[in-house]
Amino acid sequence: MTDAASSLLMGAVAMASFVAMLFFLRHWRQTADSFFLLFALSFGLDAATRVILGLWRIAEETEPFIYLARLVTFGLIIVAIVQKNRPTR
């Protein structure tokens, strides 16, 4: 894949993640449920990392930091799901 096509695809995925973040933020404001806030944070972080990957050439030494951000993103989603499915007392 060429650099231009890769950057275009990163931009499209970043935009989709940003729209998903706005969607979850709207539902969080209506319900005040932390599930929606955690999902909004995870999609916002994903959008930010996609923009960084699309705009800058990442050196091999700094590449693990991008994957660390993705680990945090998926960790937030897991925390939200586990928290939502925990039985209430």
C-alpha cells in the first residue's frame, strides 16, 4: 500500500473513531452511565493515535508507544464491559 493510501485510510478510521466518541459522549450526557464515558474515552484515544500515525512517520524506537496507547484503548473497553456486567448489590 502506498503512503498516500495508508494516510487516507488512517484518516478515515480516525474520523470514524471520532464520530463513535461523539455518539458515546451524547449517550453519557443523557444517562450519566460510566459505560458510555469509558467507551467515549477509548474511541477518542484511538482517534488521536490514528491521527498521529497518519501525519507523522513513527521511528522504530517510538513505535511501542503507539501500541501502548492501543493497549490502553482496549483496556478501557474491557473495564467498561466488566463494570457493566458486575452484579449490583
